[in-house]
Amino acid sequence: MNNGEEYDIIVAGAGLAGMLAAATSARTGKRVLMLDRNQEFEVGKKTVWGWTCGDAVAGSHIDYVTKKLGVTFGKPELDRRVDGVYALSPDLSTKFMFDGVGYTLDRPEFEAKLLGIAKKSGAEYVSEFEVQGPIVEDDRVVGIYGQNSKKEQFRLKAKIVIDALGVSTVLRRKLPENPFIDRSVDIDDVESTGRYIYEFELDHEDLAYYDPENALIHLNNELAPGGYGWVFPKSGNKINVGLGVQKSSLDIRNAKLGRKDNLQTLIDNYVKWNPALKNLKLFNKNNNGKGSWSVPVRRQMESLVFNGYVGAGDSMVMPNPISAGGIGPALVAGILAGENASRAIDENDISIKGLWKYNVDYNEAYGKKTAGMEVFRIYLQSLNNDVLNYGMRTFLTMKEASDITLGIVPELSLASKFKMVLKGATNIGAFSNMVYAINRMKDLNEIYDKYPETPEKFASFKHRVTEIIEDAKKRFKPNPI
């Protein structure tokens, strides 16, 4: 790599999405440069803490990578198979399953495996490089600038830049002002999350607190205001345990309870709250035992492309708005970004129009349900524990709840409605709000089912989406206590 050198594609960031984008595009014969701030033995490391993540991914997303790239995964990168994920009410009396078979990953091993795939595919990889911004000429991204580990400045050109730098990416934030990609993310659409990886002993069996065959999510707005806590089993006697919170919900909860809790105290209190776990010892392999990070929980950017620019993973705020799971969408987006960047170069059209098919492909593969799920996430953050307990017990059947977590709009059963009539006016307001949220989910799913095939129809599409989301935010204010 030399200053001023030109490539077909520069991939900024060697995380999940970035490495798959690099591998996919390099396999088409493109000259691909992948830049990462980490040392090679720490590839994919997200923060100074490590590979901080819940580490859970649906088996279908692993299968997607295998089908697309012909690579297989196993031990040690797939650390532990789980049958599914259960969400439990605050009083632990009701639980709903969502997502089927999946895995908890050994994240450093999984990232190292993807790096090997990218390099074997022909991508050039440079570690310890800090990308500082895009090079923009005539309203088009034509490269990046940044510095290496010796603080030497570089300007590198490319036909297309793939942005996989994460939620706080400097590339998206420094794009020219444009109507396609939002350059910033609302703080209320970001969860502050943190976790430990522990070795532990089981004090006693209680599947509401630890399930060796399933991942557990605890909905509890006092323990995790605006978010949830999780206990995910790992191999042997290890667990990934942590939680996520919304800042506005935490501030309201602290004010009402007279507390001064922050993310770290909440995590520690959540661990102490769990009676099934004892003799906890930090499992600090790769210095990865403890960490915190920020996760976007809104729909992905309505457009993922600009002239000469493609985004994938957290840089385009792709995690599931309800579960905050970001591994699956990053794997899908990385492959589709690489495919479409290569195709646009082959067709000699790297404008927004030439790259637009990536928007359509990602929408079909994953993204078209996320705006609806965002509305339901906003609704959930307006409920206190009493309403959550009552609602999970009364409002929805298990299938209806499962459908919502997949972005599928349920047809509220007559049984659920009849229960509400029998119960009288108790929590009828929360039920009415849920019906409103589900109807807006339906509206958004219908809008995304007709995602614009070309950029010319994008403005009206985005206006309709934004209008519904903003209306939901006005209607459903955070109310954790």
C-alpha cells in the first residue's frame, strides 16, 4: 500500500460485515484493500475492552454465509449451540420464544476465521490503520484518508468505498449533506450495553435464570430500563451475561427511584440479582472478559448507498430493533455489499443509481421488517413492569409474540380481544396502544414491501417512513417506572 494508490474497492473496517464484503468482492477479481485499526491478532475487536457483544447469532445467518461463500464453520468459532431464545416477563411468570436454533460465538475465533477467508479470497489487508474520513470529489466518495501506526498520512483512492466502521463511523458522519443517508443517529435510538463472560457454578437449577440449552432475555425496566438483561450459555461452565439500557429511560428511572445508577452498576446489580449463579470468575481469554459498547436499535438507514459509497453492518444501524442482535444482519449485509459493489464496477456505474440494487437486495433479505420492529420497540419502552407482566400474560398468544420479534404483523386473535373484554378496563389503554403499534407495523411492512426500485421515488418513501416513526415516538414516551 502506497500513498495515492488506487483500488477497485476499499473496505474500511475489518469486522463481520467488512471482512465478508472484502472476501465477496475480491472473489470477483476486484482489487480490494481492507483497512482496520486493530492489530492483526485482534482483528474485529470493537472497543478497547475487546470483542464486546452478546455473541449470539441465528443458525440461519451462519447457513447464509456457508451457502454464499462455500465455507463451513464449527469449533472453536461456533462456541455453543442453543435451541432458541426465550424472553421472560419481569415477574418471570411468562416467557415467549423467538428465534430458533442458533449459536453463541467465540468472537475472537470467529473474526480470525473470517479474516482468513478474506485473505484467501485475495483481499489485501492492512492492520493498525485509522480511517479519518472520506475523500469527496464532485459529490462522490472517491477514497479515504487516514494514518498508519507510524502516524504517516495516507490518501487512498477507490472506485467504491465500503463503510464497515461501526455505529460511530467517521465516513458516514463526514458524507456530504444528502437526502439519502442520515449522517447522525438519535441518542434515543442507541442502547448502551455491556457484558461479562464468566466461569461459574450452578447454585440450583432454575430455567428462569439460567437455561443450558437456550438463551434467556429478561425484560425488566427496573433492572434494565428501556432495554433488557441476558444470560447466554457458552461452552463448558461459561456464560455471557449483560444488559442494555436506553439513556432516557435510565434517567427517568433514576429520578423516580432516587438512584444514581449507571450502566456498570446496573450490570453488576443484574448479576447479583440472579440466584442460580455462584462462584463467578471472569473468563478473560484474549482480555475479552468484560466490556461495554453502543448498539443502534432503529431501522437501518433508509438508503445504504451514496455516490461511490456503500455501508454495511452497524455503520448503517442494522441491528434488530427489538433484540439488538447485530451479528446476523452484518453477515448478510457484508456479502450483499461486496456483491453489489463488484457488479456496479463491472457495469461501470458507481453512482447512487448504479449501487441502488444493494438497497433492494438488503431490504428483501433482512431489512424490510425492521422499521415495523422499531415501532414495537418504541412501544415496549413506554411500558412499566406491571404493564409488561400483565401484557405478556394477557395481550398476546405465544405465536403472536413470536411473530412480532420476527417483524411479522400478527392478526390479534379473537381470544386475546375477548380476554380484554372480560378483564374490563384494566390496562385497556396499554392494549389500545399495542393495537396502534401493530397497525403501524403493518403500515411500515407494506411500505417496505414496495421499496423504491430506483432513487427517483426514494424521497416520498422516506417521508412516509419517517412520519410514522416520529408519530410513534410522540405517542409512546419512555416510562420505565
